[in-house]
Amino acid sequence: MNKYEIMFVVRPDMEEAEIKKTAEEMKKVLENGHATFVEEKSMGQRELAYEIKKFKTGYYFLYIVETNSDVVNEFDRVVRINEKVIRHLIVKVED
């Protein structure tokens, strides 16, 4: 099992309940793959370094998980087709 840092940014033009629901949906993808959560952090609304899809801010979420690459690949696939997520980044952490 490898350790991964997964960060994603959710659109700011939605209601707070919908933003939390989107984060929970992304978490469920990892849980369904039996990922072990080391850390889970909601970083709130922050200003983006540059405009993404005409948005200047976004809601940041960070998950640090231990899992295999198949689960991470599935997360990557799901997050790419989710229009509520405007950007994501997956980094493999070397111990």
C-alpha cells in the first residue's frame, strides 16, 4: 500500500450543503476501494492563483490516504467527469 495526497477544488457557486455532498461523494469513492484515511481536511474557500473555468475562488479539500494505485486511478476517473470539481491533484508520497 502506498500513501497519496489528494487535493481537489470544488466550485464556489454552489450551496454549502452541495459542496459538502460533493466532498463526501469523492470520499466515498476512496472508501469503496478500502482506502485508509490518514488525514482529512476541509481547507475552506480560498482564492485561486489564476482563474479556472471563470472562477476566482474555490473550496479546497485534502485527503491523505493509504491505498493501492487501482483505487487512485478510479478516483482520478470519477473526479475528471464530475463537473462540480474544477481542479484536482494526486501526489504519491515517498516515505
